[in-house]
Amino acid sequence: MIVNGFKYSAVSAGIRKKDRLDLGLIYCDKPAIAAAVFTTSRVKAAPVLLDMERVRQGKAQALLVNSGVANACTGEIGMQAALTCSGLIAAALNIDENLVQIASTGVIGEQLPVEKIADAVDDLVGNLSSDNYDHVARAIMTTDTVPKTAERVCSIAGCDVKLFGIAKGAGMIMPDMATMLGFVMTDADIAADILQHHLSLAVKLSFNRITVDGDTSTNDTVLALASCEASNPEIDALDTGDSRIFAAALADLLKDLALQIVADGEGATKLVTIKVVNAQSEKDAEQAARTIANSSLVKTAFFGEDANWGRIIAALGRSGVEFDQNSVDIAFDDVVLVRDGLALGAAAETRATEVLKQKTFSVTVDLKTGQAGSEIYTCDLSVDYIKINADYRS
Amino acid sequence: MIVNGFKYSAVSAGIRKKDRLDLGLIYCDKPAIAAAVFTTSRVKAAPVLLDMERVRQGKAQALLVNSGVANACTGEIGMQAALTCSGLIAAALNIDENLVQIASTGVIGEQLPVEKIADAVDDLVGNLSSDNYDHVARAIMTTDTVPKTAERVCSIAGCDVKLFGIAKGAGMIMPDMATMLGFVMTDADIAADILQHHLSLAVKLSFNRITVDGDTSTNDTVLALASCEASNPEIDALDTGDSRIFAAALADLLKDLALQIVADGEGATKLVTIKVVNAQSEKDAEQAARTIANSSLVKTAFFGEDANWGRIIAALGRSGVEFDQNSVDIAFDDVVLVRDGLALGAAAETRATEVLKQKTFSVTVDLKTGQAGSEIYTCDLSVDYIKINADYRS
């Protein structure tokens, strides 16, 4: 979707492999309002360290992103490489270098091939167009099998406000975002601190609710840029109707992207929502849901289309959450398979097995210890996950 | 190894499949001193609940163990089944029912076929022999590919004291023991509280240091029985030389069994020791080692024989342990691959890749934040793990 103020471009710079888009640029006609959320890992890639510093000003005008090399664990050389690339792009665009954000994804521990990027900068800038919005989604793919984009339009004080998002991520996906990049371009007129608040909350409810393999990466970045060209009255407070409309659209967009990531989880054949209901607290519910969603045994049973609720209750048992094992109910979609800790028998299991044959289904665990609930989105663990990851670097 | 006082027996009761040993009995000529450690899961199988209560008296004379059905999540019927079986065995052996321990392993949520077990009791008791010590090791196998036994002899005050151990476990193995059964028979003369102390510590350093897939089960039990027939002076204190000799032999025995479990991890082709050294505290070291040892991405790289240290440092980054990413060293066996957070280059990587081709190797992570260290034992994550677990129940 074309969003007023933004142009996009992507080229094949040969960073890791030839003849595939691996370098992307997003550019705003003028400095955009910017907000971002980064990996919580103690090990942060050079571009993350650079962006964290720069985004504090609440503005950015360009984003340079590459796949192939993560520029993580690359020390001072890696930081210099990030700075060099941002300088080259700033010069070519004739903008302040501090308005350039950088993102990288790919193999950890290898240095960024700065010359290849330098050679590509002119083409990259030359190809900028508002029509090229899906090119960057392709350039940031690593083990992703499909590009991921989403769009929303919301109406704020009679103005159509557009949001366009792109994301990548397929493995090393857990809470706290993991090898996950997400970029949102909007024409909303919005204050930086409000955008940051809405973005942080939306990330918490979307990208931080998905898990492919429990791993978190060094490079996770979600960046939101607002060109402020939609002519809506500036959103400058949290609790107004306009602000809530925008926040809802942003959260919905990010959840859409997050679910695309899980559905494209490395080797995944199923998209599964783990719902824990009637827990003592939301924290309990989330912890229980996350433990189930990350269990290799549970995820392998999903792959095998086996309604093996014993693995679900075993994961629940080690989750650290308090409950009575003789009170738990478990359902696959609307098929209750376990009532008060006991299996309901062969007929229920047959129906549950039918649910598991679907590509998308939910597992609901009723703890009966309170009124709180939470959801985590996960996928199955397949033979292909192993194959993909056993030789990712080769 | 024959241990004075103990007899063993195993039969095929057809609990889940025909023509395989699935019911075992260990019997001591007189009530043995007993100590045990059980699963920390909130969901505990019926036999675990029963044993926990009974073992408090510090004595046991018989252990009845079955594979095929875990008798977990089976409610009141499951508890009655465990009681019925223990009653049948007590009657056949003519001993006090409270001296019978029960253990089960297998599928969660199915009821124990009590009649099949009842039909097998006479054969089981009739076959008891001190020579049959490895039969029970076969009867408790589920996805295990090999039976697991170990033996030690230590000299206490001039007496040879024997320890014979059997164990099972291949998946659902994490800290806190998981679907893991371990039984130790010794002829040591030892007080119950001292045996319990040494057993708890030895379990902490062995079975609780291994991980196959991060999952913990409902049935984990480690039971130690002492026939007191070795004629050694009774070990009745913790801090004597005799006590330390026995404790060391017990710990060594359990570590042997624990490593056999990891080496036989479902689908495993590699046995890997993750060592974290120079950490601020032992807790930090263990937490870091455990996070690395449980990472699906790290374990898949081991399977692929890929010296992908980026995944190791990424796991370290999300472990919650404090360190400086520019100070970390990583070595595979004695090949240092990363120094101060940076890769040492192609030659080191080639040598590290050679290390990974071995069936057994270690990964050492030097945090340089203190003097503490810890080790966790893990295996790789292979295509066969998925295949085994995708259709375990069928």
C-alpha cells in the first residue's frame, strides 16, 4: 500500500548469495516521527546499538536494511561498518547521518561486506519509488519462505490514516522478538512519545506473543515511522479517541505480521494458539501458555497430529504456575478432551484428532484458579525445522 | 552386578505391546533402608504420590515398576490401581504393603491395566533371582534404545561395598529429572537420613544436569535401597571419611547413568558437555549453560556439525545472565573459536568443525565475570527426535 511520504527500494548487492534482493531502503520525504523497540538480549548487534542511540531523538528519515549478515558479535569493526554504511546512505540522500536507521539480519559473527553495500548505494537510491513497497519485504527474507506485509486504514477525525507494515522472521523466534525485523510506515500525524507508547504495547501483544523455537536474537528491531502527511489533527495524547483508534490499528497490523511469522516458522505446518484461561493472574496465564508453546514434545505432537494432551499437562506441570491437577480442562478448538484432569475417552480423542489435522487451531487450558487469561501463538516442530537449521550456514 | 540381599525379575505382561518385558520387580530379602527423589512437576503420577508418602518411613522391601502406561493424570481410579498392584505384590511376597514402592513410565492419561499386572504377579515373583539384575533395566525402557546400568564398588573400612544402578529415560529429559527412572541397589550399611542426603545431592549433580528437550515429566523417581549386608560399620554421619567414600561412589554411579541417558536421548547422535566458566556465581553459570544446552538452534547446529557459535552467544544473550559481549571466549574442546566476542577466523573454524564431527565433545564458554562454573550435559536435536516424538503413541 502506498503511504504518503514514503519511498522504497531494494537491490541485489551479493552480500551472501548472488541474484537475490538483500539490501533495502525505506525513505521519507522529510524527517519522520520515529519510535522503535529492540531486542532484550544482552548481546546486541552493531546496528541495534547504533539505532538505540539515534532513535532517542524521535526522528528518522531513512532505514537501510540488509539480509545475509547480522553484523552481530563483530566488535569495533562491525560498528565502524554500520557507521560507514549509514554515512554512505546519508550522503547519497543528502540527509543528516543521524536520521539514518540501520538493520541487519543473517549469520552472526561475520563482518558486513561494506564494499558490496557501497557499490549498491547509487542503485538503491536511484530506484526509490512509492510503488516499490513490497520490495523491501523481499530483501529482508532469510529462511522466510514468503514475504510478509500487512496494511490497515483507520479513520481519524474524518481523515484516512494509512499503516503499512513489513516483517521478517522464521526461526529464533520467541518472546522478546528474536531474529525478527518489523517496519511500520504510517502517514499519521502523531507525537513521538505517543507513537513509542503505542508501538511498545502493540509489540508486547504481537511479536512478543509468538514463539517458533524459544530462541531470541541479537538483532530484533521494530521501527515505526510516521510521515505526518495524513492531515489528521496531531495525535498528542494517549487517552483520546483518535489515539485509541490509531493504537488499535497499529496493534492489529502488528498481530497480523506476527501471525504471518509463526505461520512461516521454520518447517512449520501448523499455526496454533495456546490459550490459558481462568488463571490466578495474567502473568501465570502467560507463563503457562508460553511453557506449553515452547515444549518440543508438544510441538512435535502437533506435527504428528497426535492429540497427546499428556505432553500439554506435563509442560503445564513444570511451568511453575500453581494449579490443581485434578481440576484442569483441556480443549482442542471446541472439543473438550480433558475434564478435571481426566481424559474424556476415545470419542473425544477422535474428534480432537480431527481438529489437529487442520492447519490452524487452538488449544485451551482452563486452570480454574482465577479469572485471568493469556494467549501465545506457536507452530509445530517438524522434520524440516531440523533440516533447515542443521545446515543454515552452508 | 550381584548386590547382596537383592533379587530381580521381569516379565512381559502385555501392558501396551506384546512380547516385550514391561513389568519389573526388585526385592530385598529384608526391609531395606530407602531414600528417594521425585519429580518437581506440579502434576504427579499416582505411583509418585504413593511412593512419596511411603518412603518417609525410610524403608522399602520391594519395587514394582512398569513401562507402557505412566498412570499419570488418572485420578482416583489411577490411585486405586497403584494401590491394588502394590497390594497384590505385597501378598505374593508376604510383606507389609507399605514396604512396596511403585513406579510407572509411559503414556500419560491412560489407566493402568490392573488385570494384566495381576495375571503377571505369580510369574514375576517366581522368577526372582539375584542374577536377573539387568532384566529390570530392559523392562523399564520406553523410547530408550539401550538398557542403562552402571556399577561401582567402594571400600569402606576394609569392606567392599557394592552399588548397582539402573535407569531409563530418553526424552522429556530436563532439569528436575523428567521421564526418568533410576534405581540404586547397594549393600552398604547406612542410616536412612544419610542415604537420603547423599542421594539428593548426587541427583542434583547428575540427573538434574542433563537435558534432552527441556521437558520434565510427571513420573520421575530415583530410589535408592540399601540392604545393609556389606558388613561395613554403619554410615550414620555425613562428614566421616566412610560417608564421603560412599557419597562419591553414589554420585559417580548416578553421573554414569545420567550420561547414558543423554547419549541415548531421542534421536541423539552427539553427547555434548556445556561448560560455563569464570561466571559471577554458580547459579549464573548453570543458568547460562542450561539456556545454551536447551536451545533448539544450538542443538540443531550440533546435529549439522556446524560450529555456529553465533547461536551459542545468542542463547547466552537471552539467558538472563550478566556479561560483556566483548569479553566472551568460546571453545569447542580445546579449539578456541571466539576470543573477546570476536571470531578467530577460518582456520579456527575448520578445527572446530573437526571437533563437532566427534560423537562426544565439550563447549566451553568463558564469561570472565568471576570465578564460578557449572556443567550441563546435552545432546543434539536431530530429524529422528521429531520422527520418534511425532508418532510415539501410535
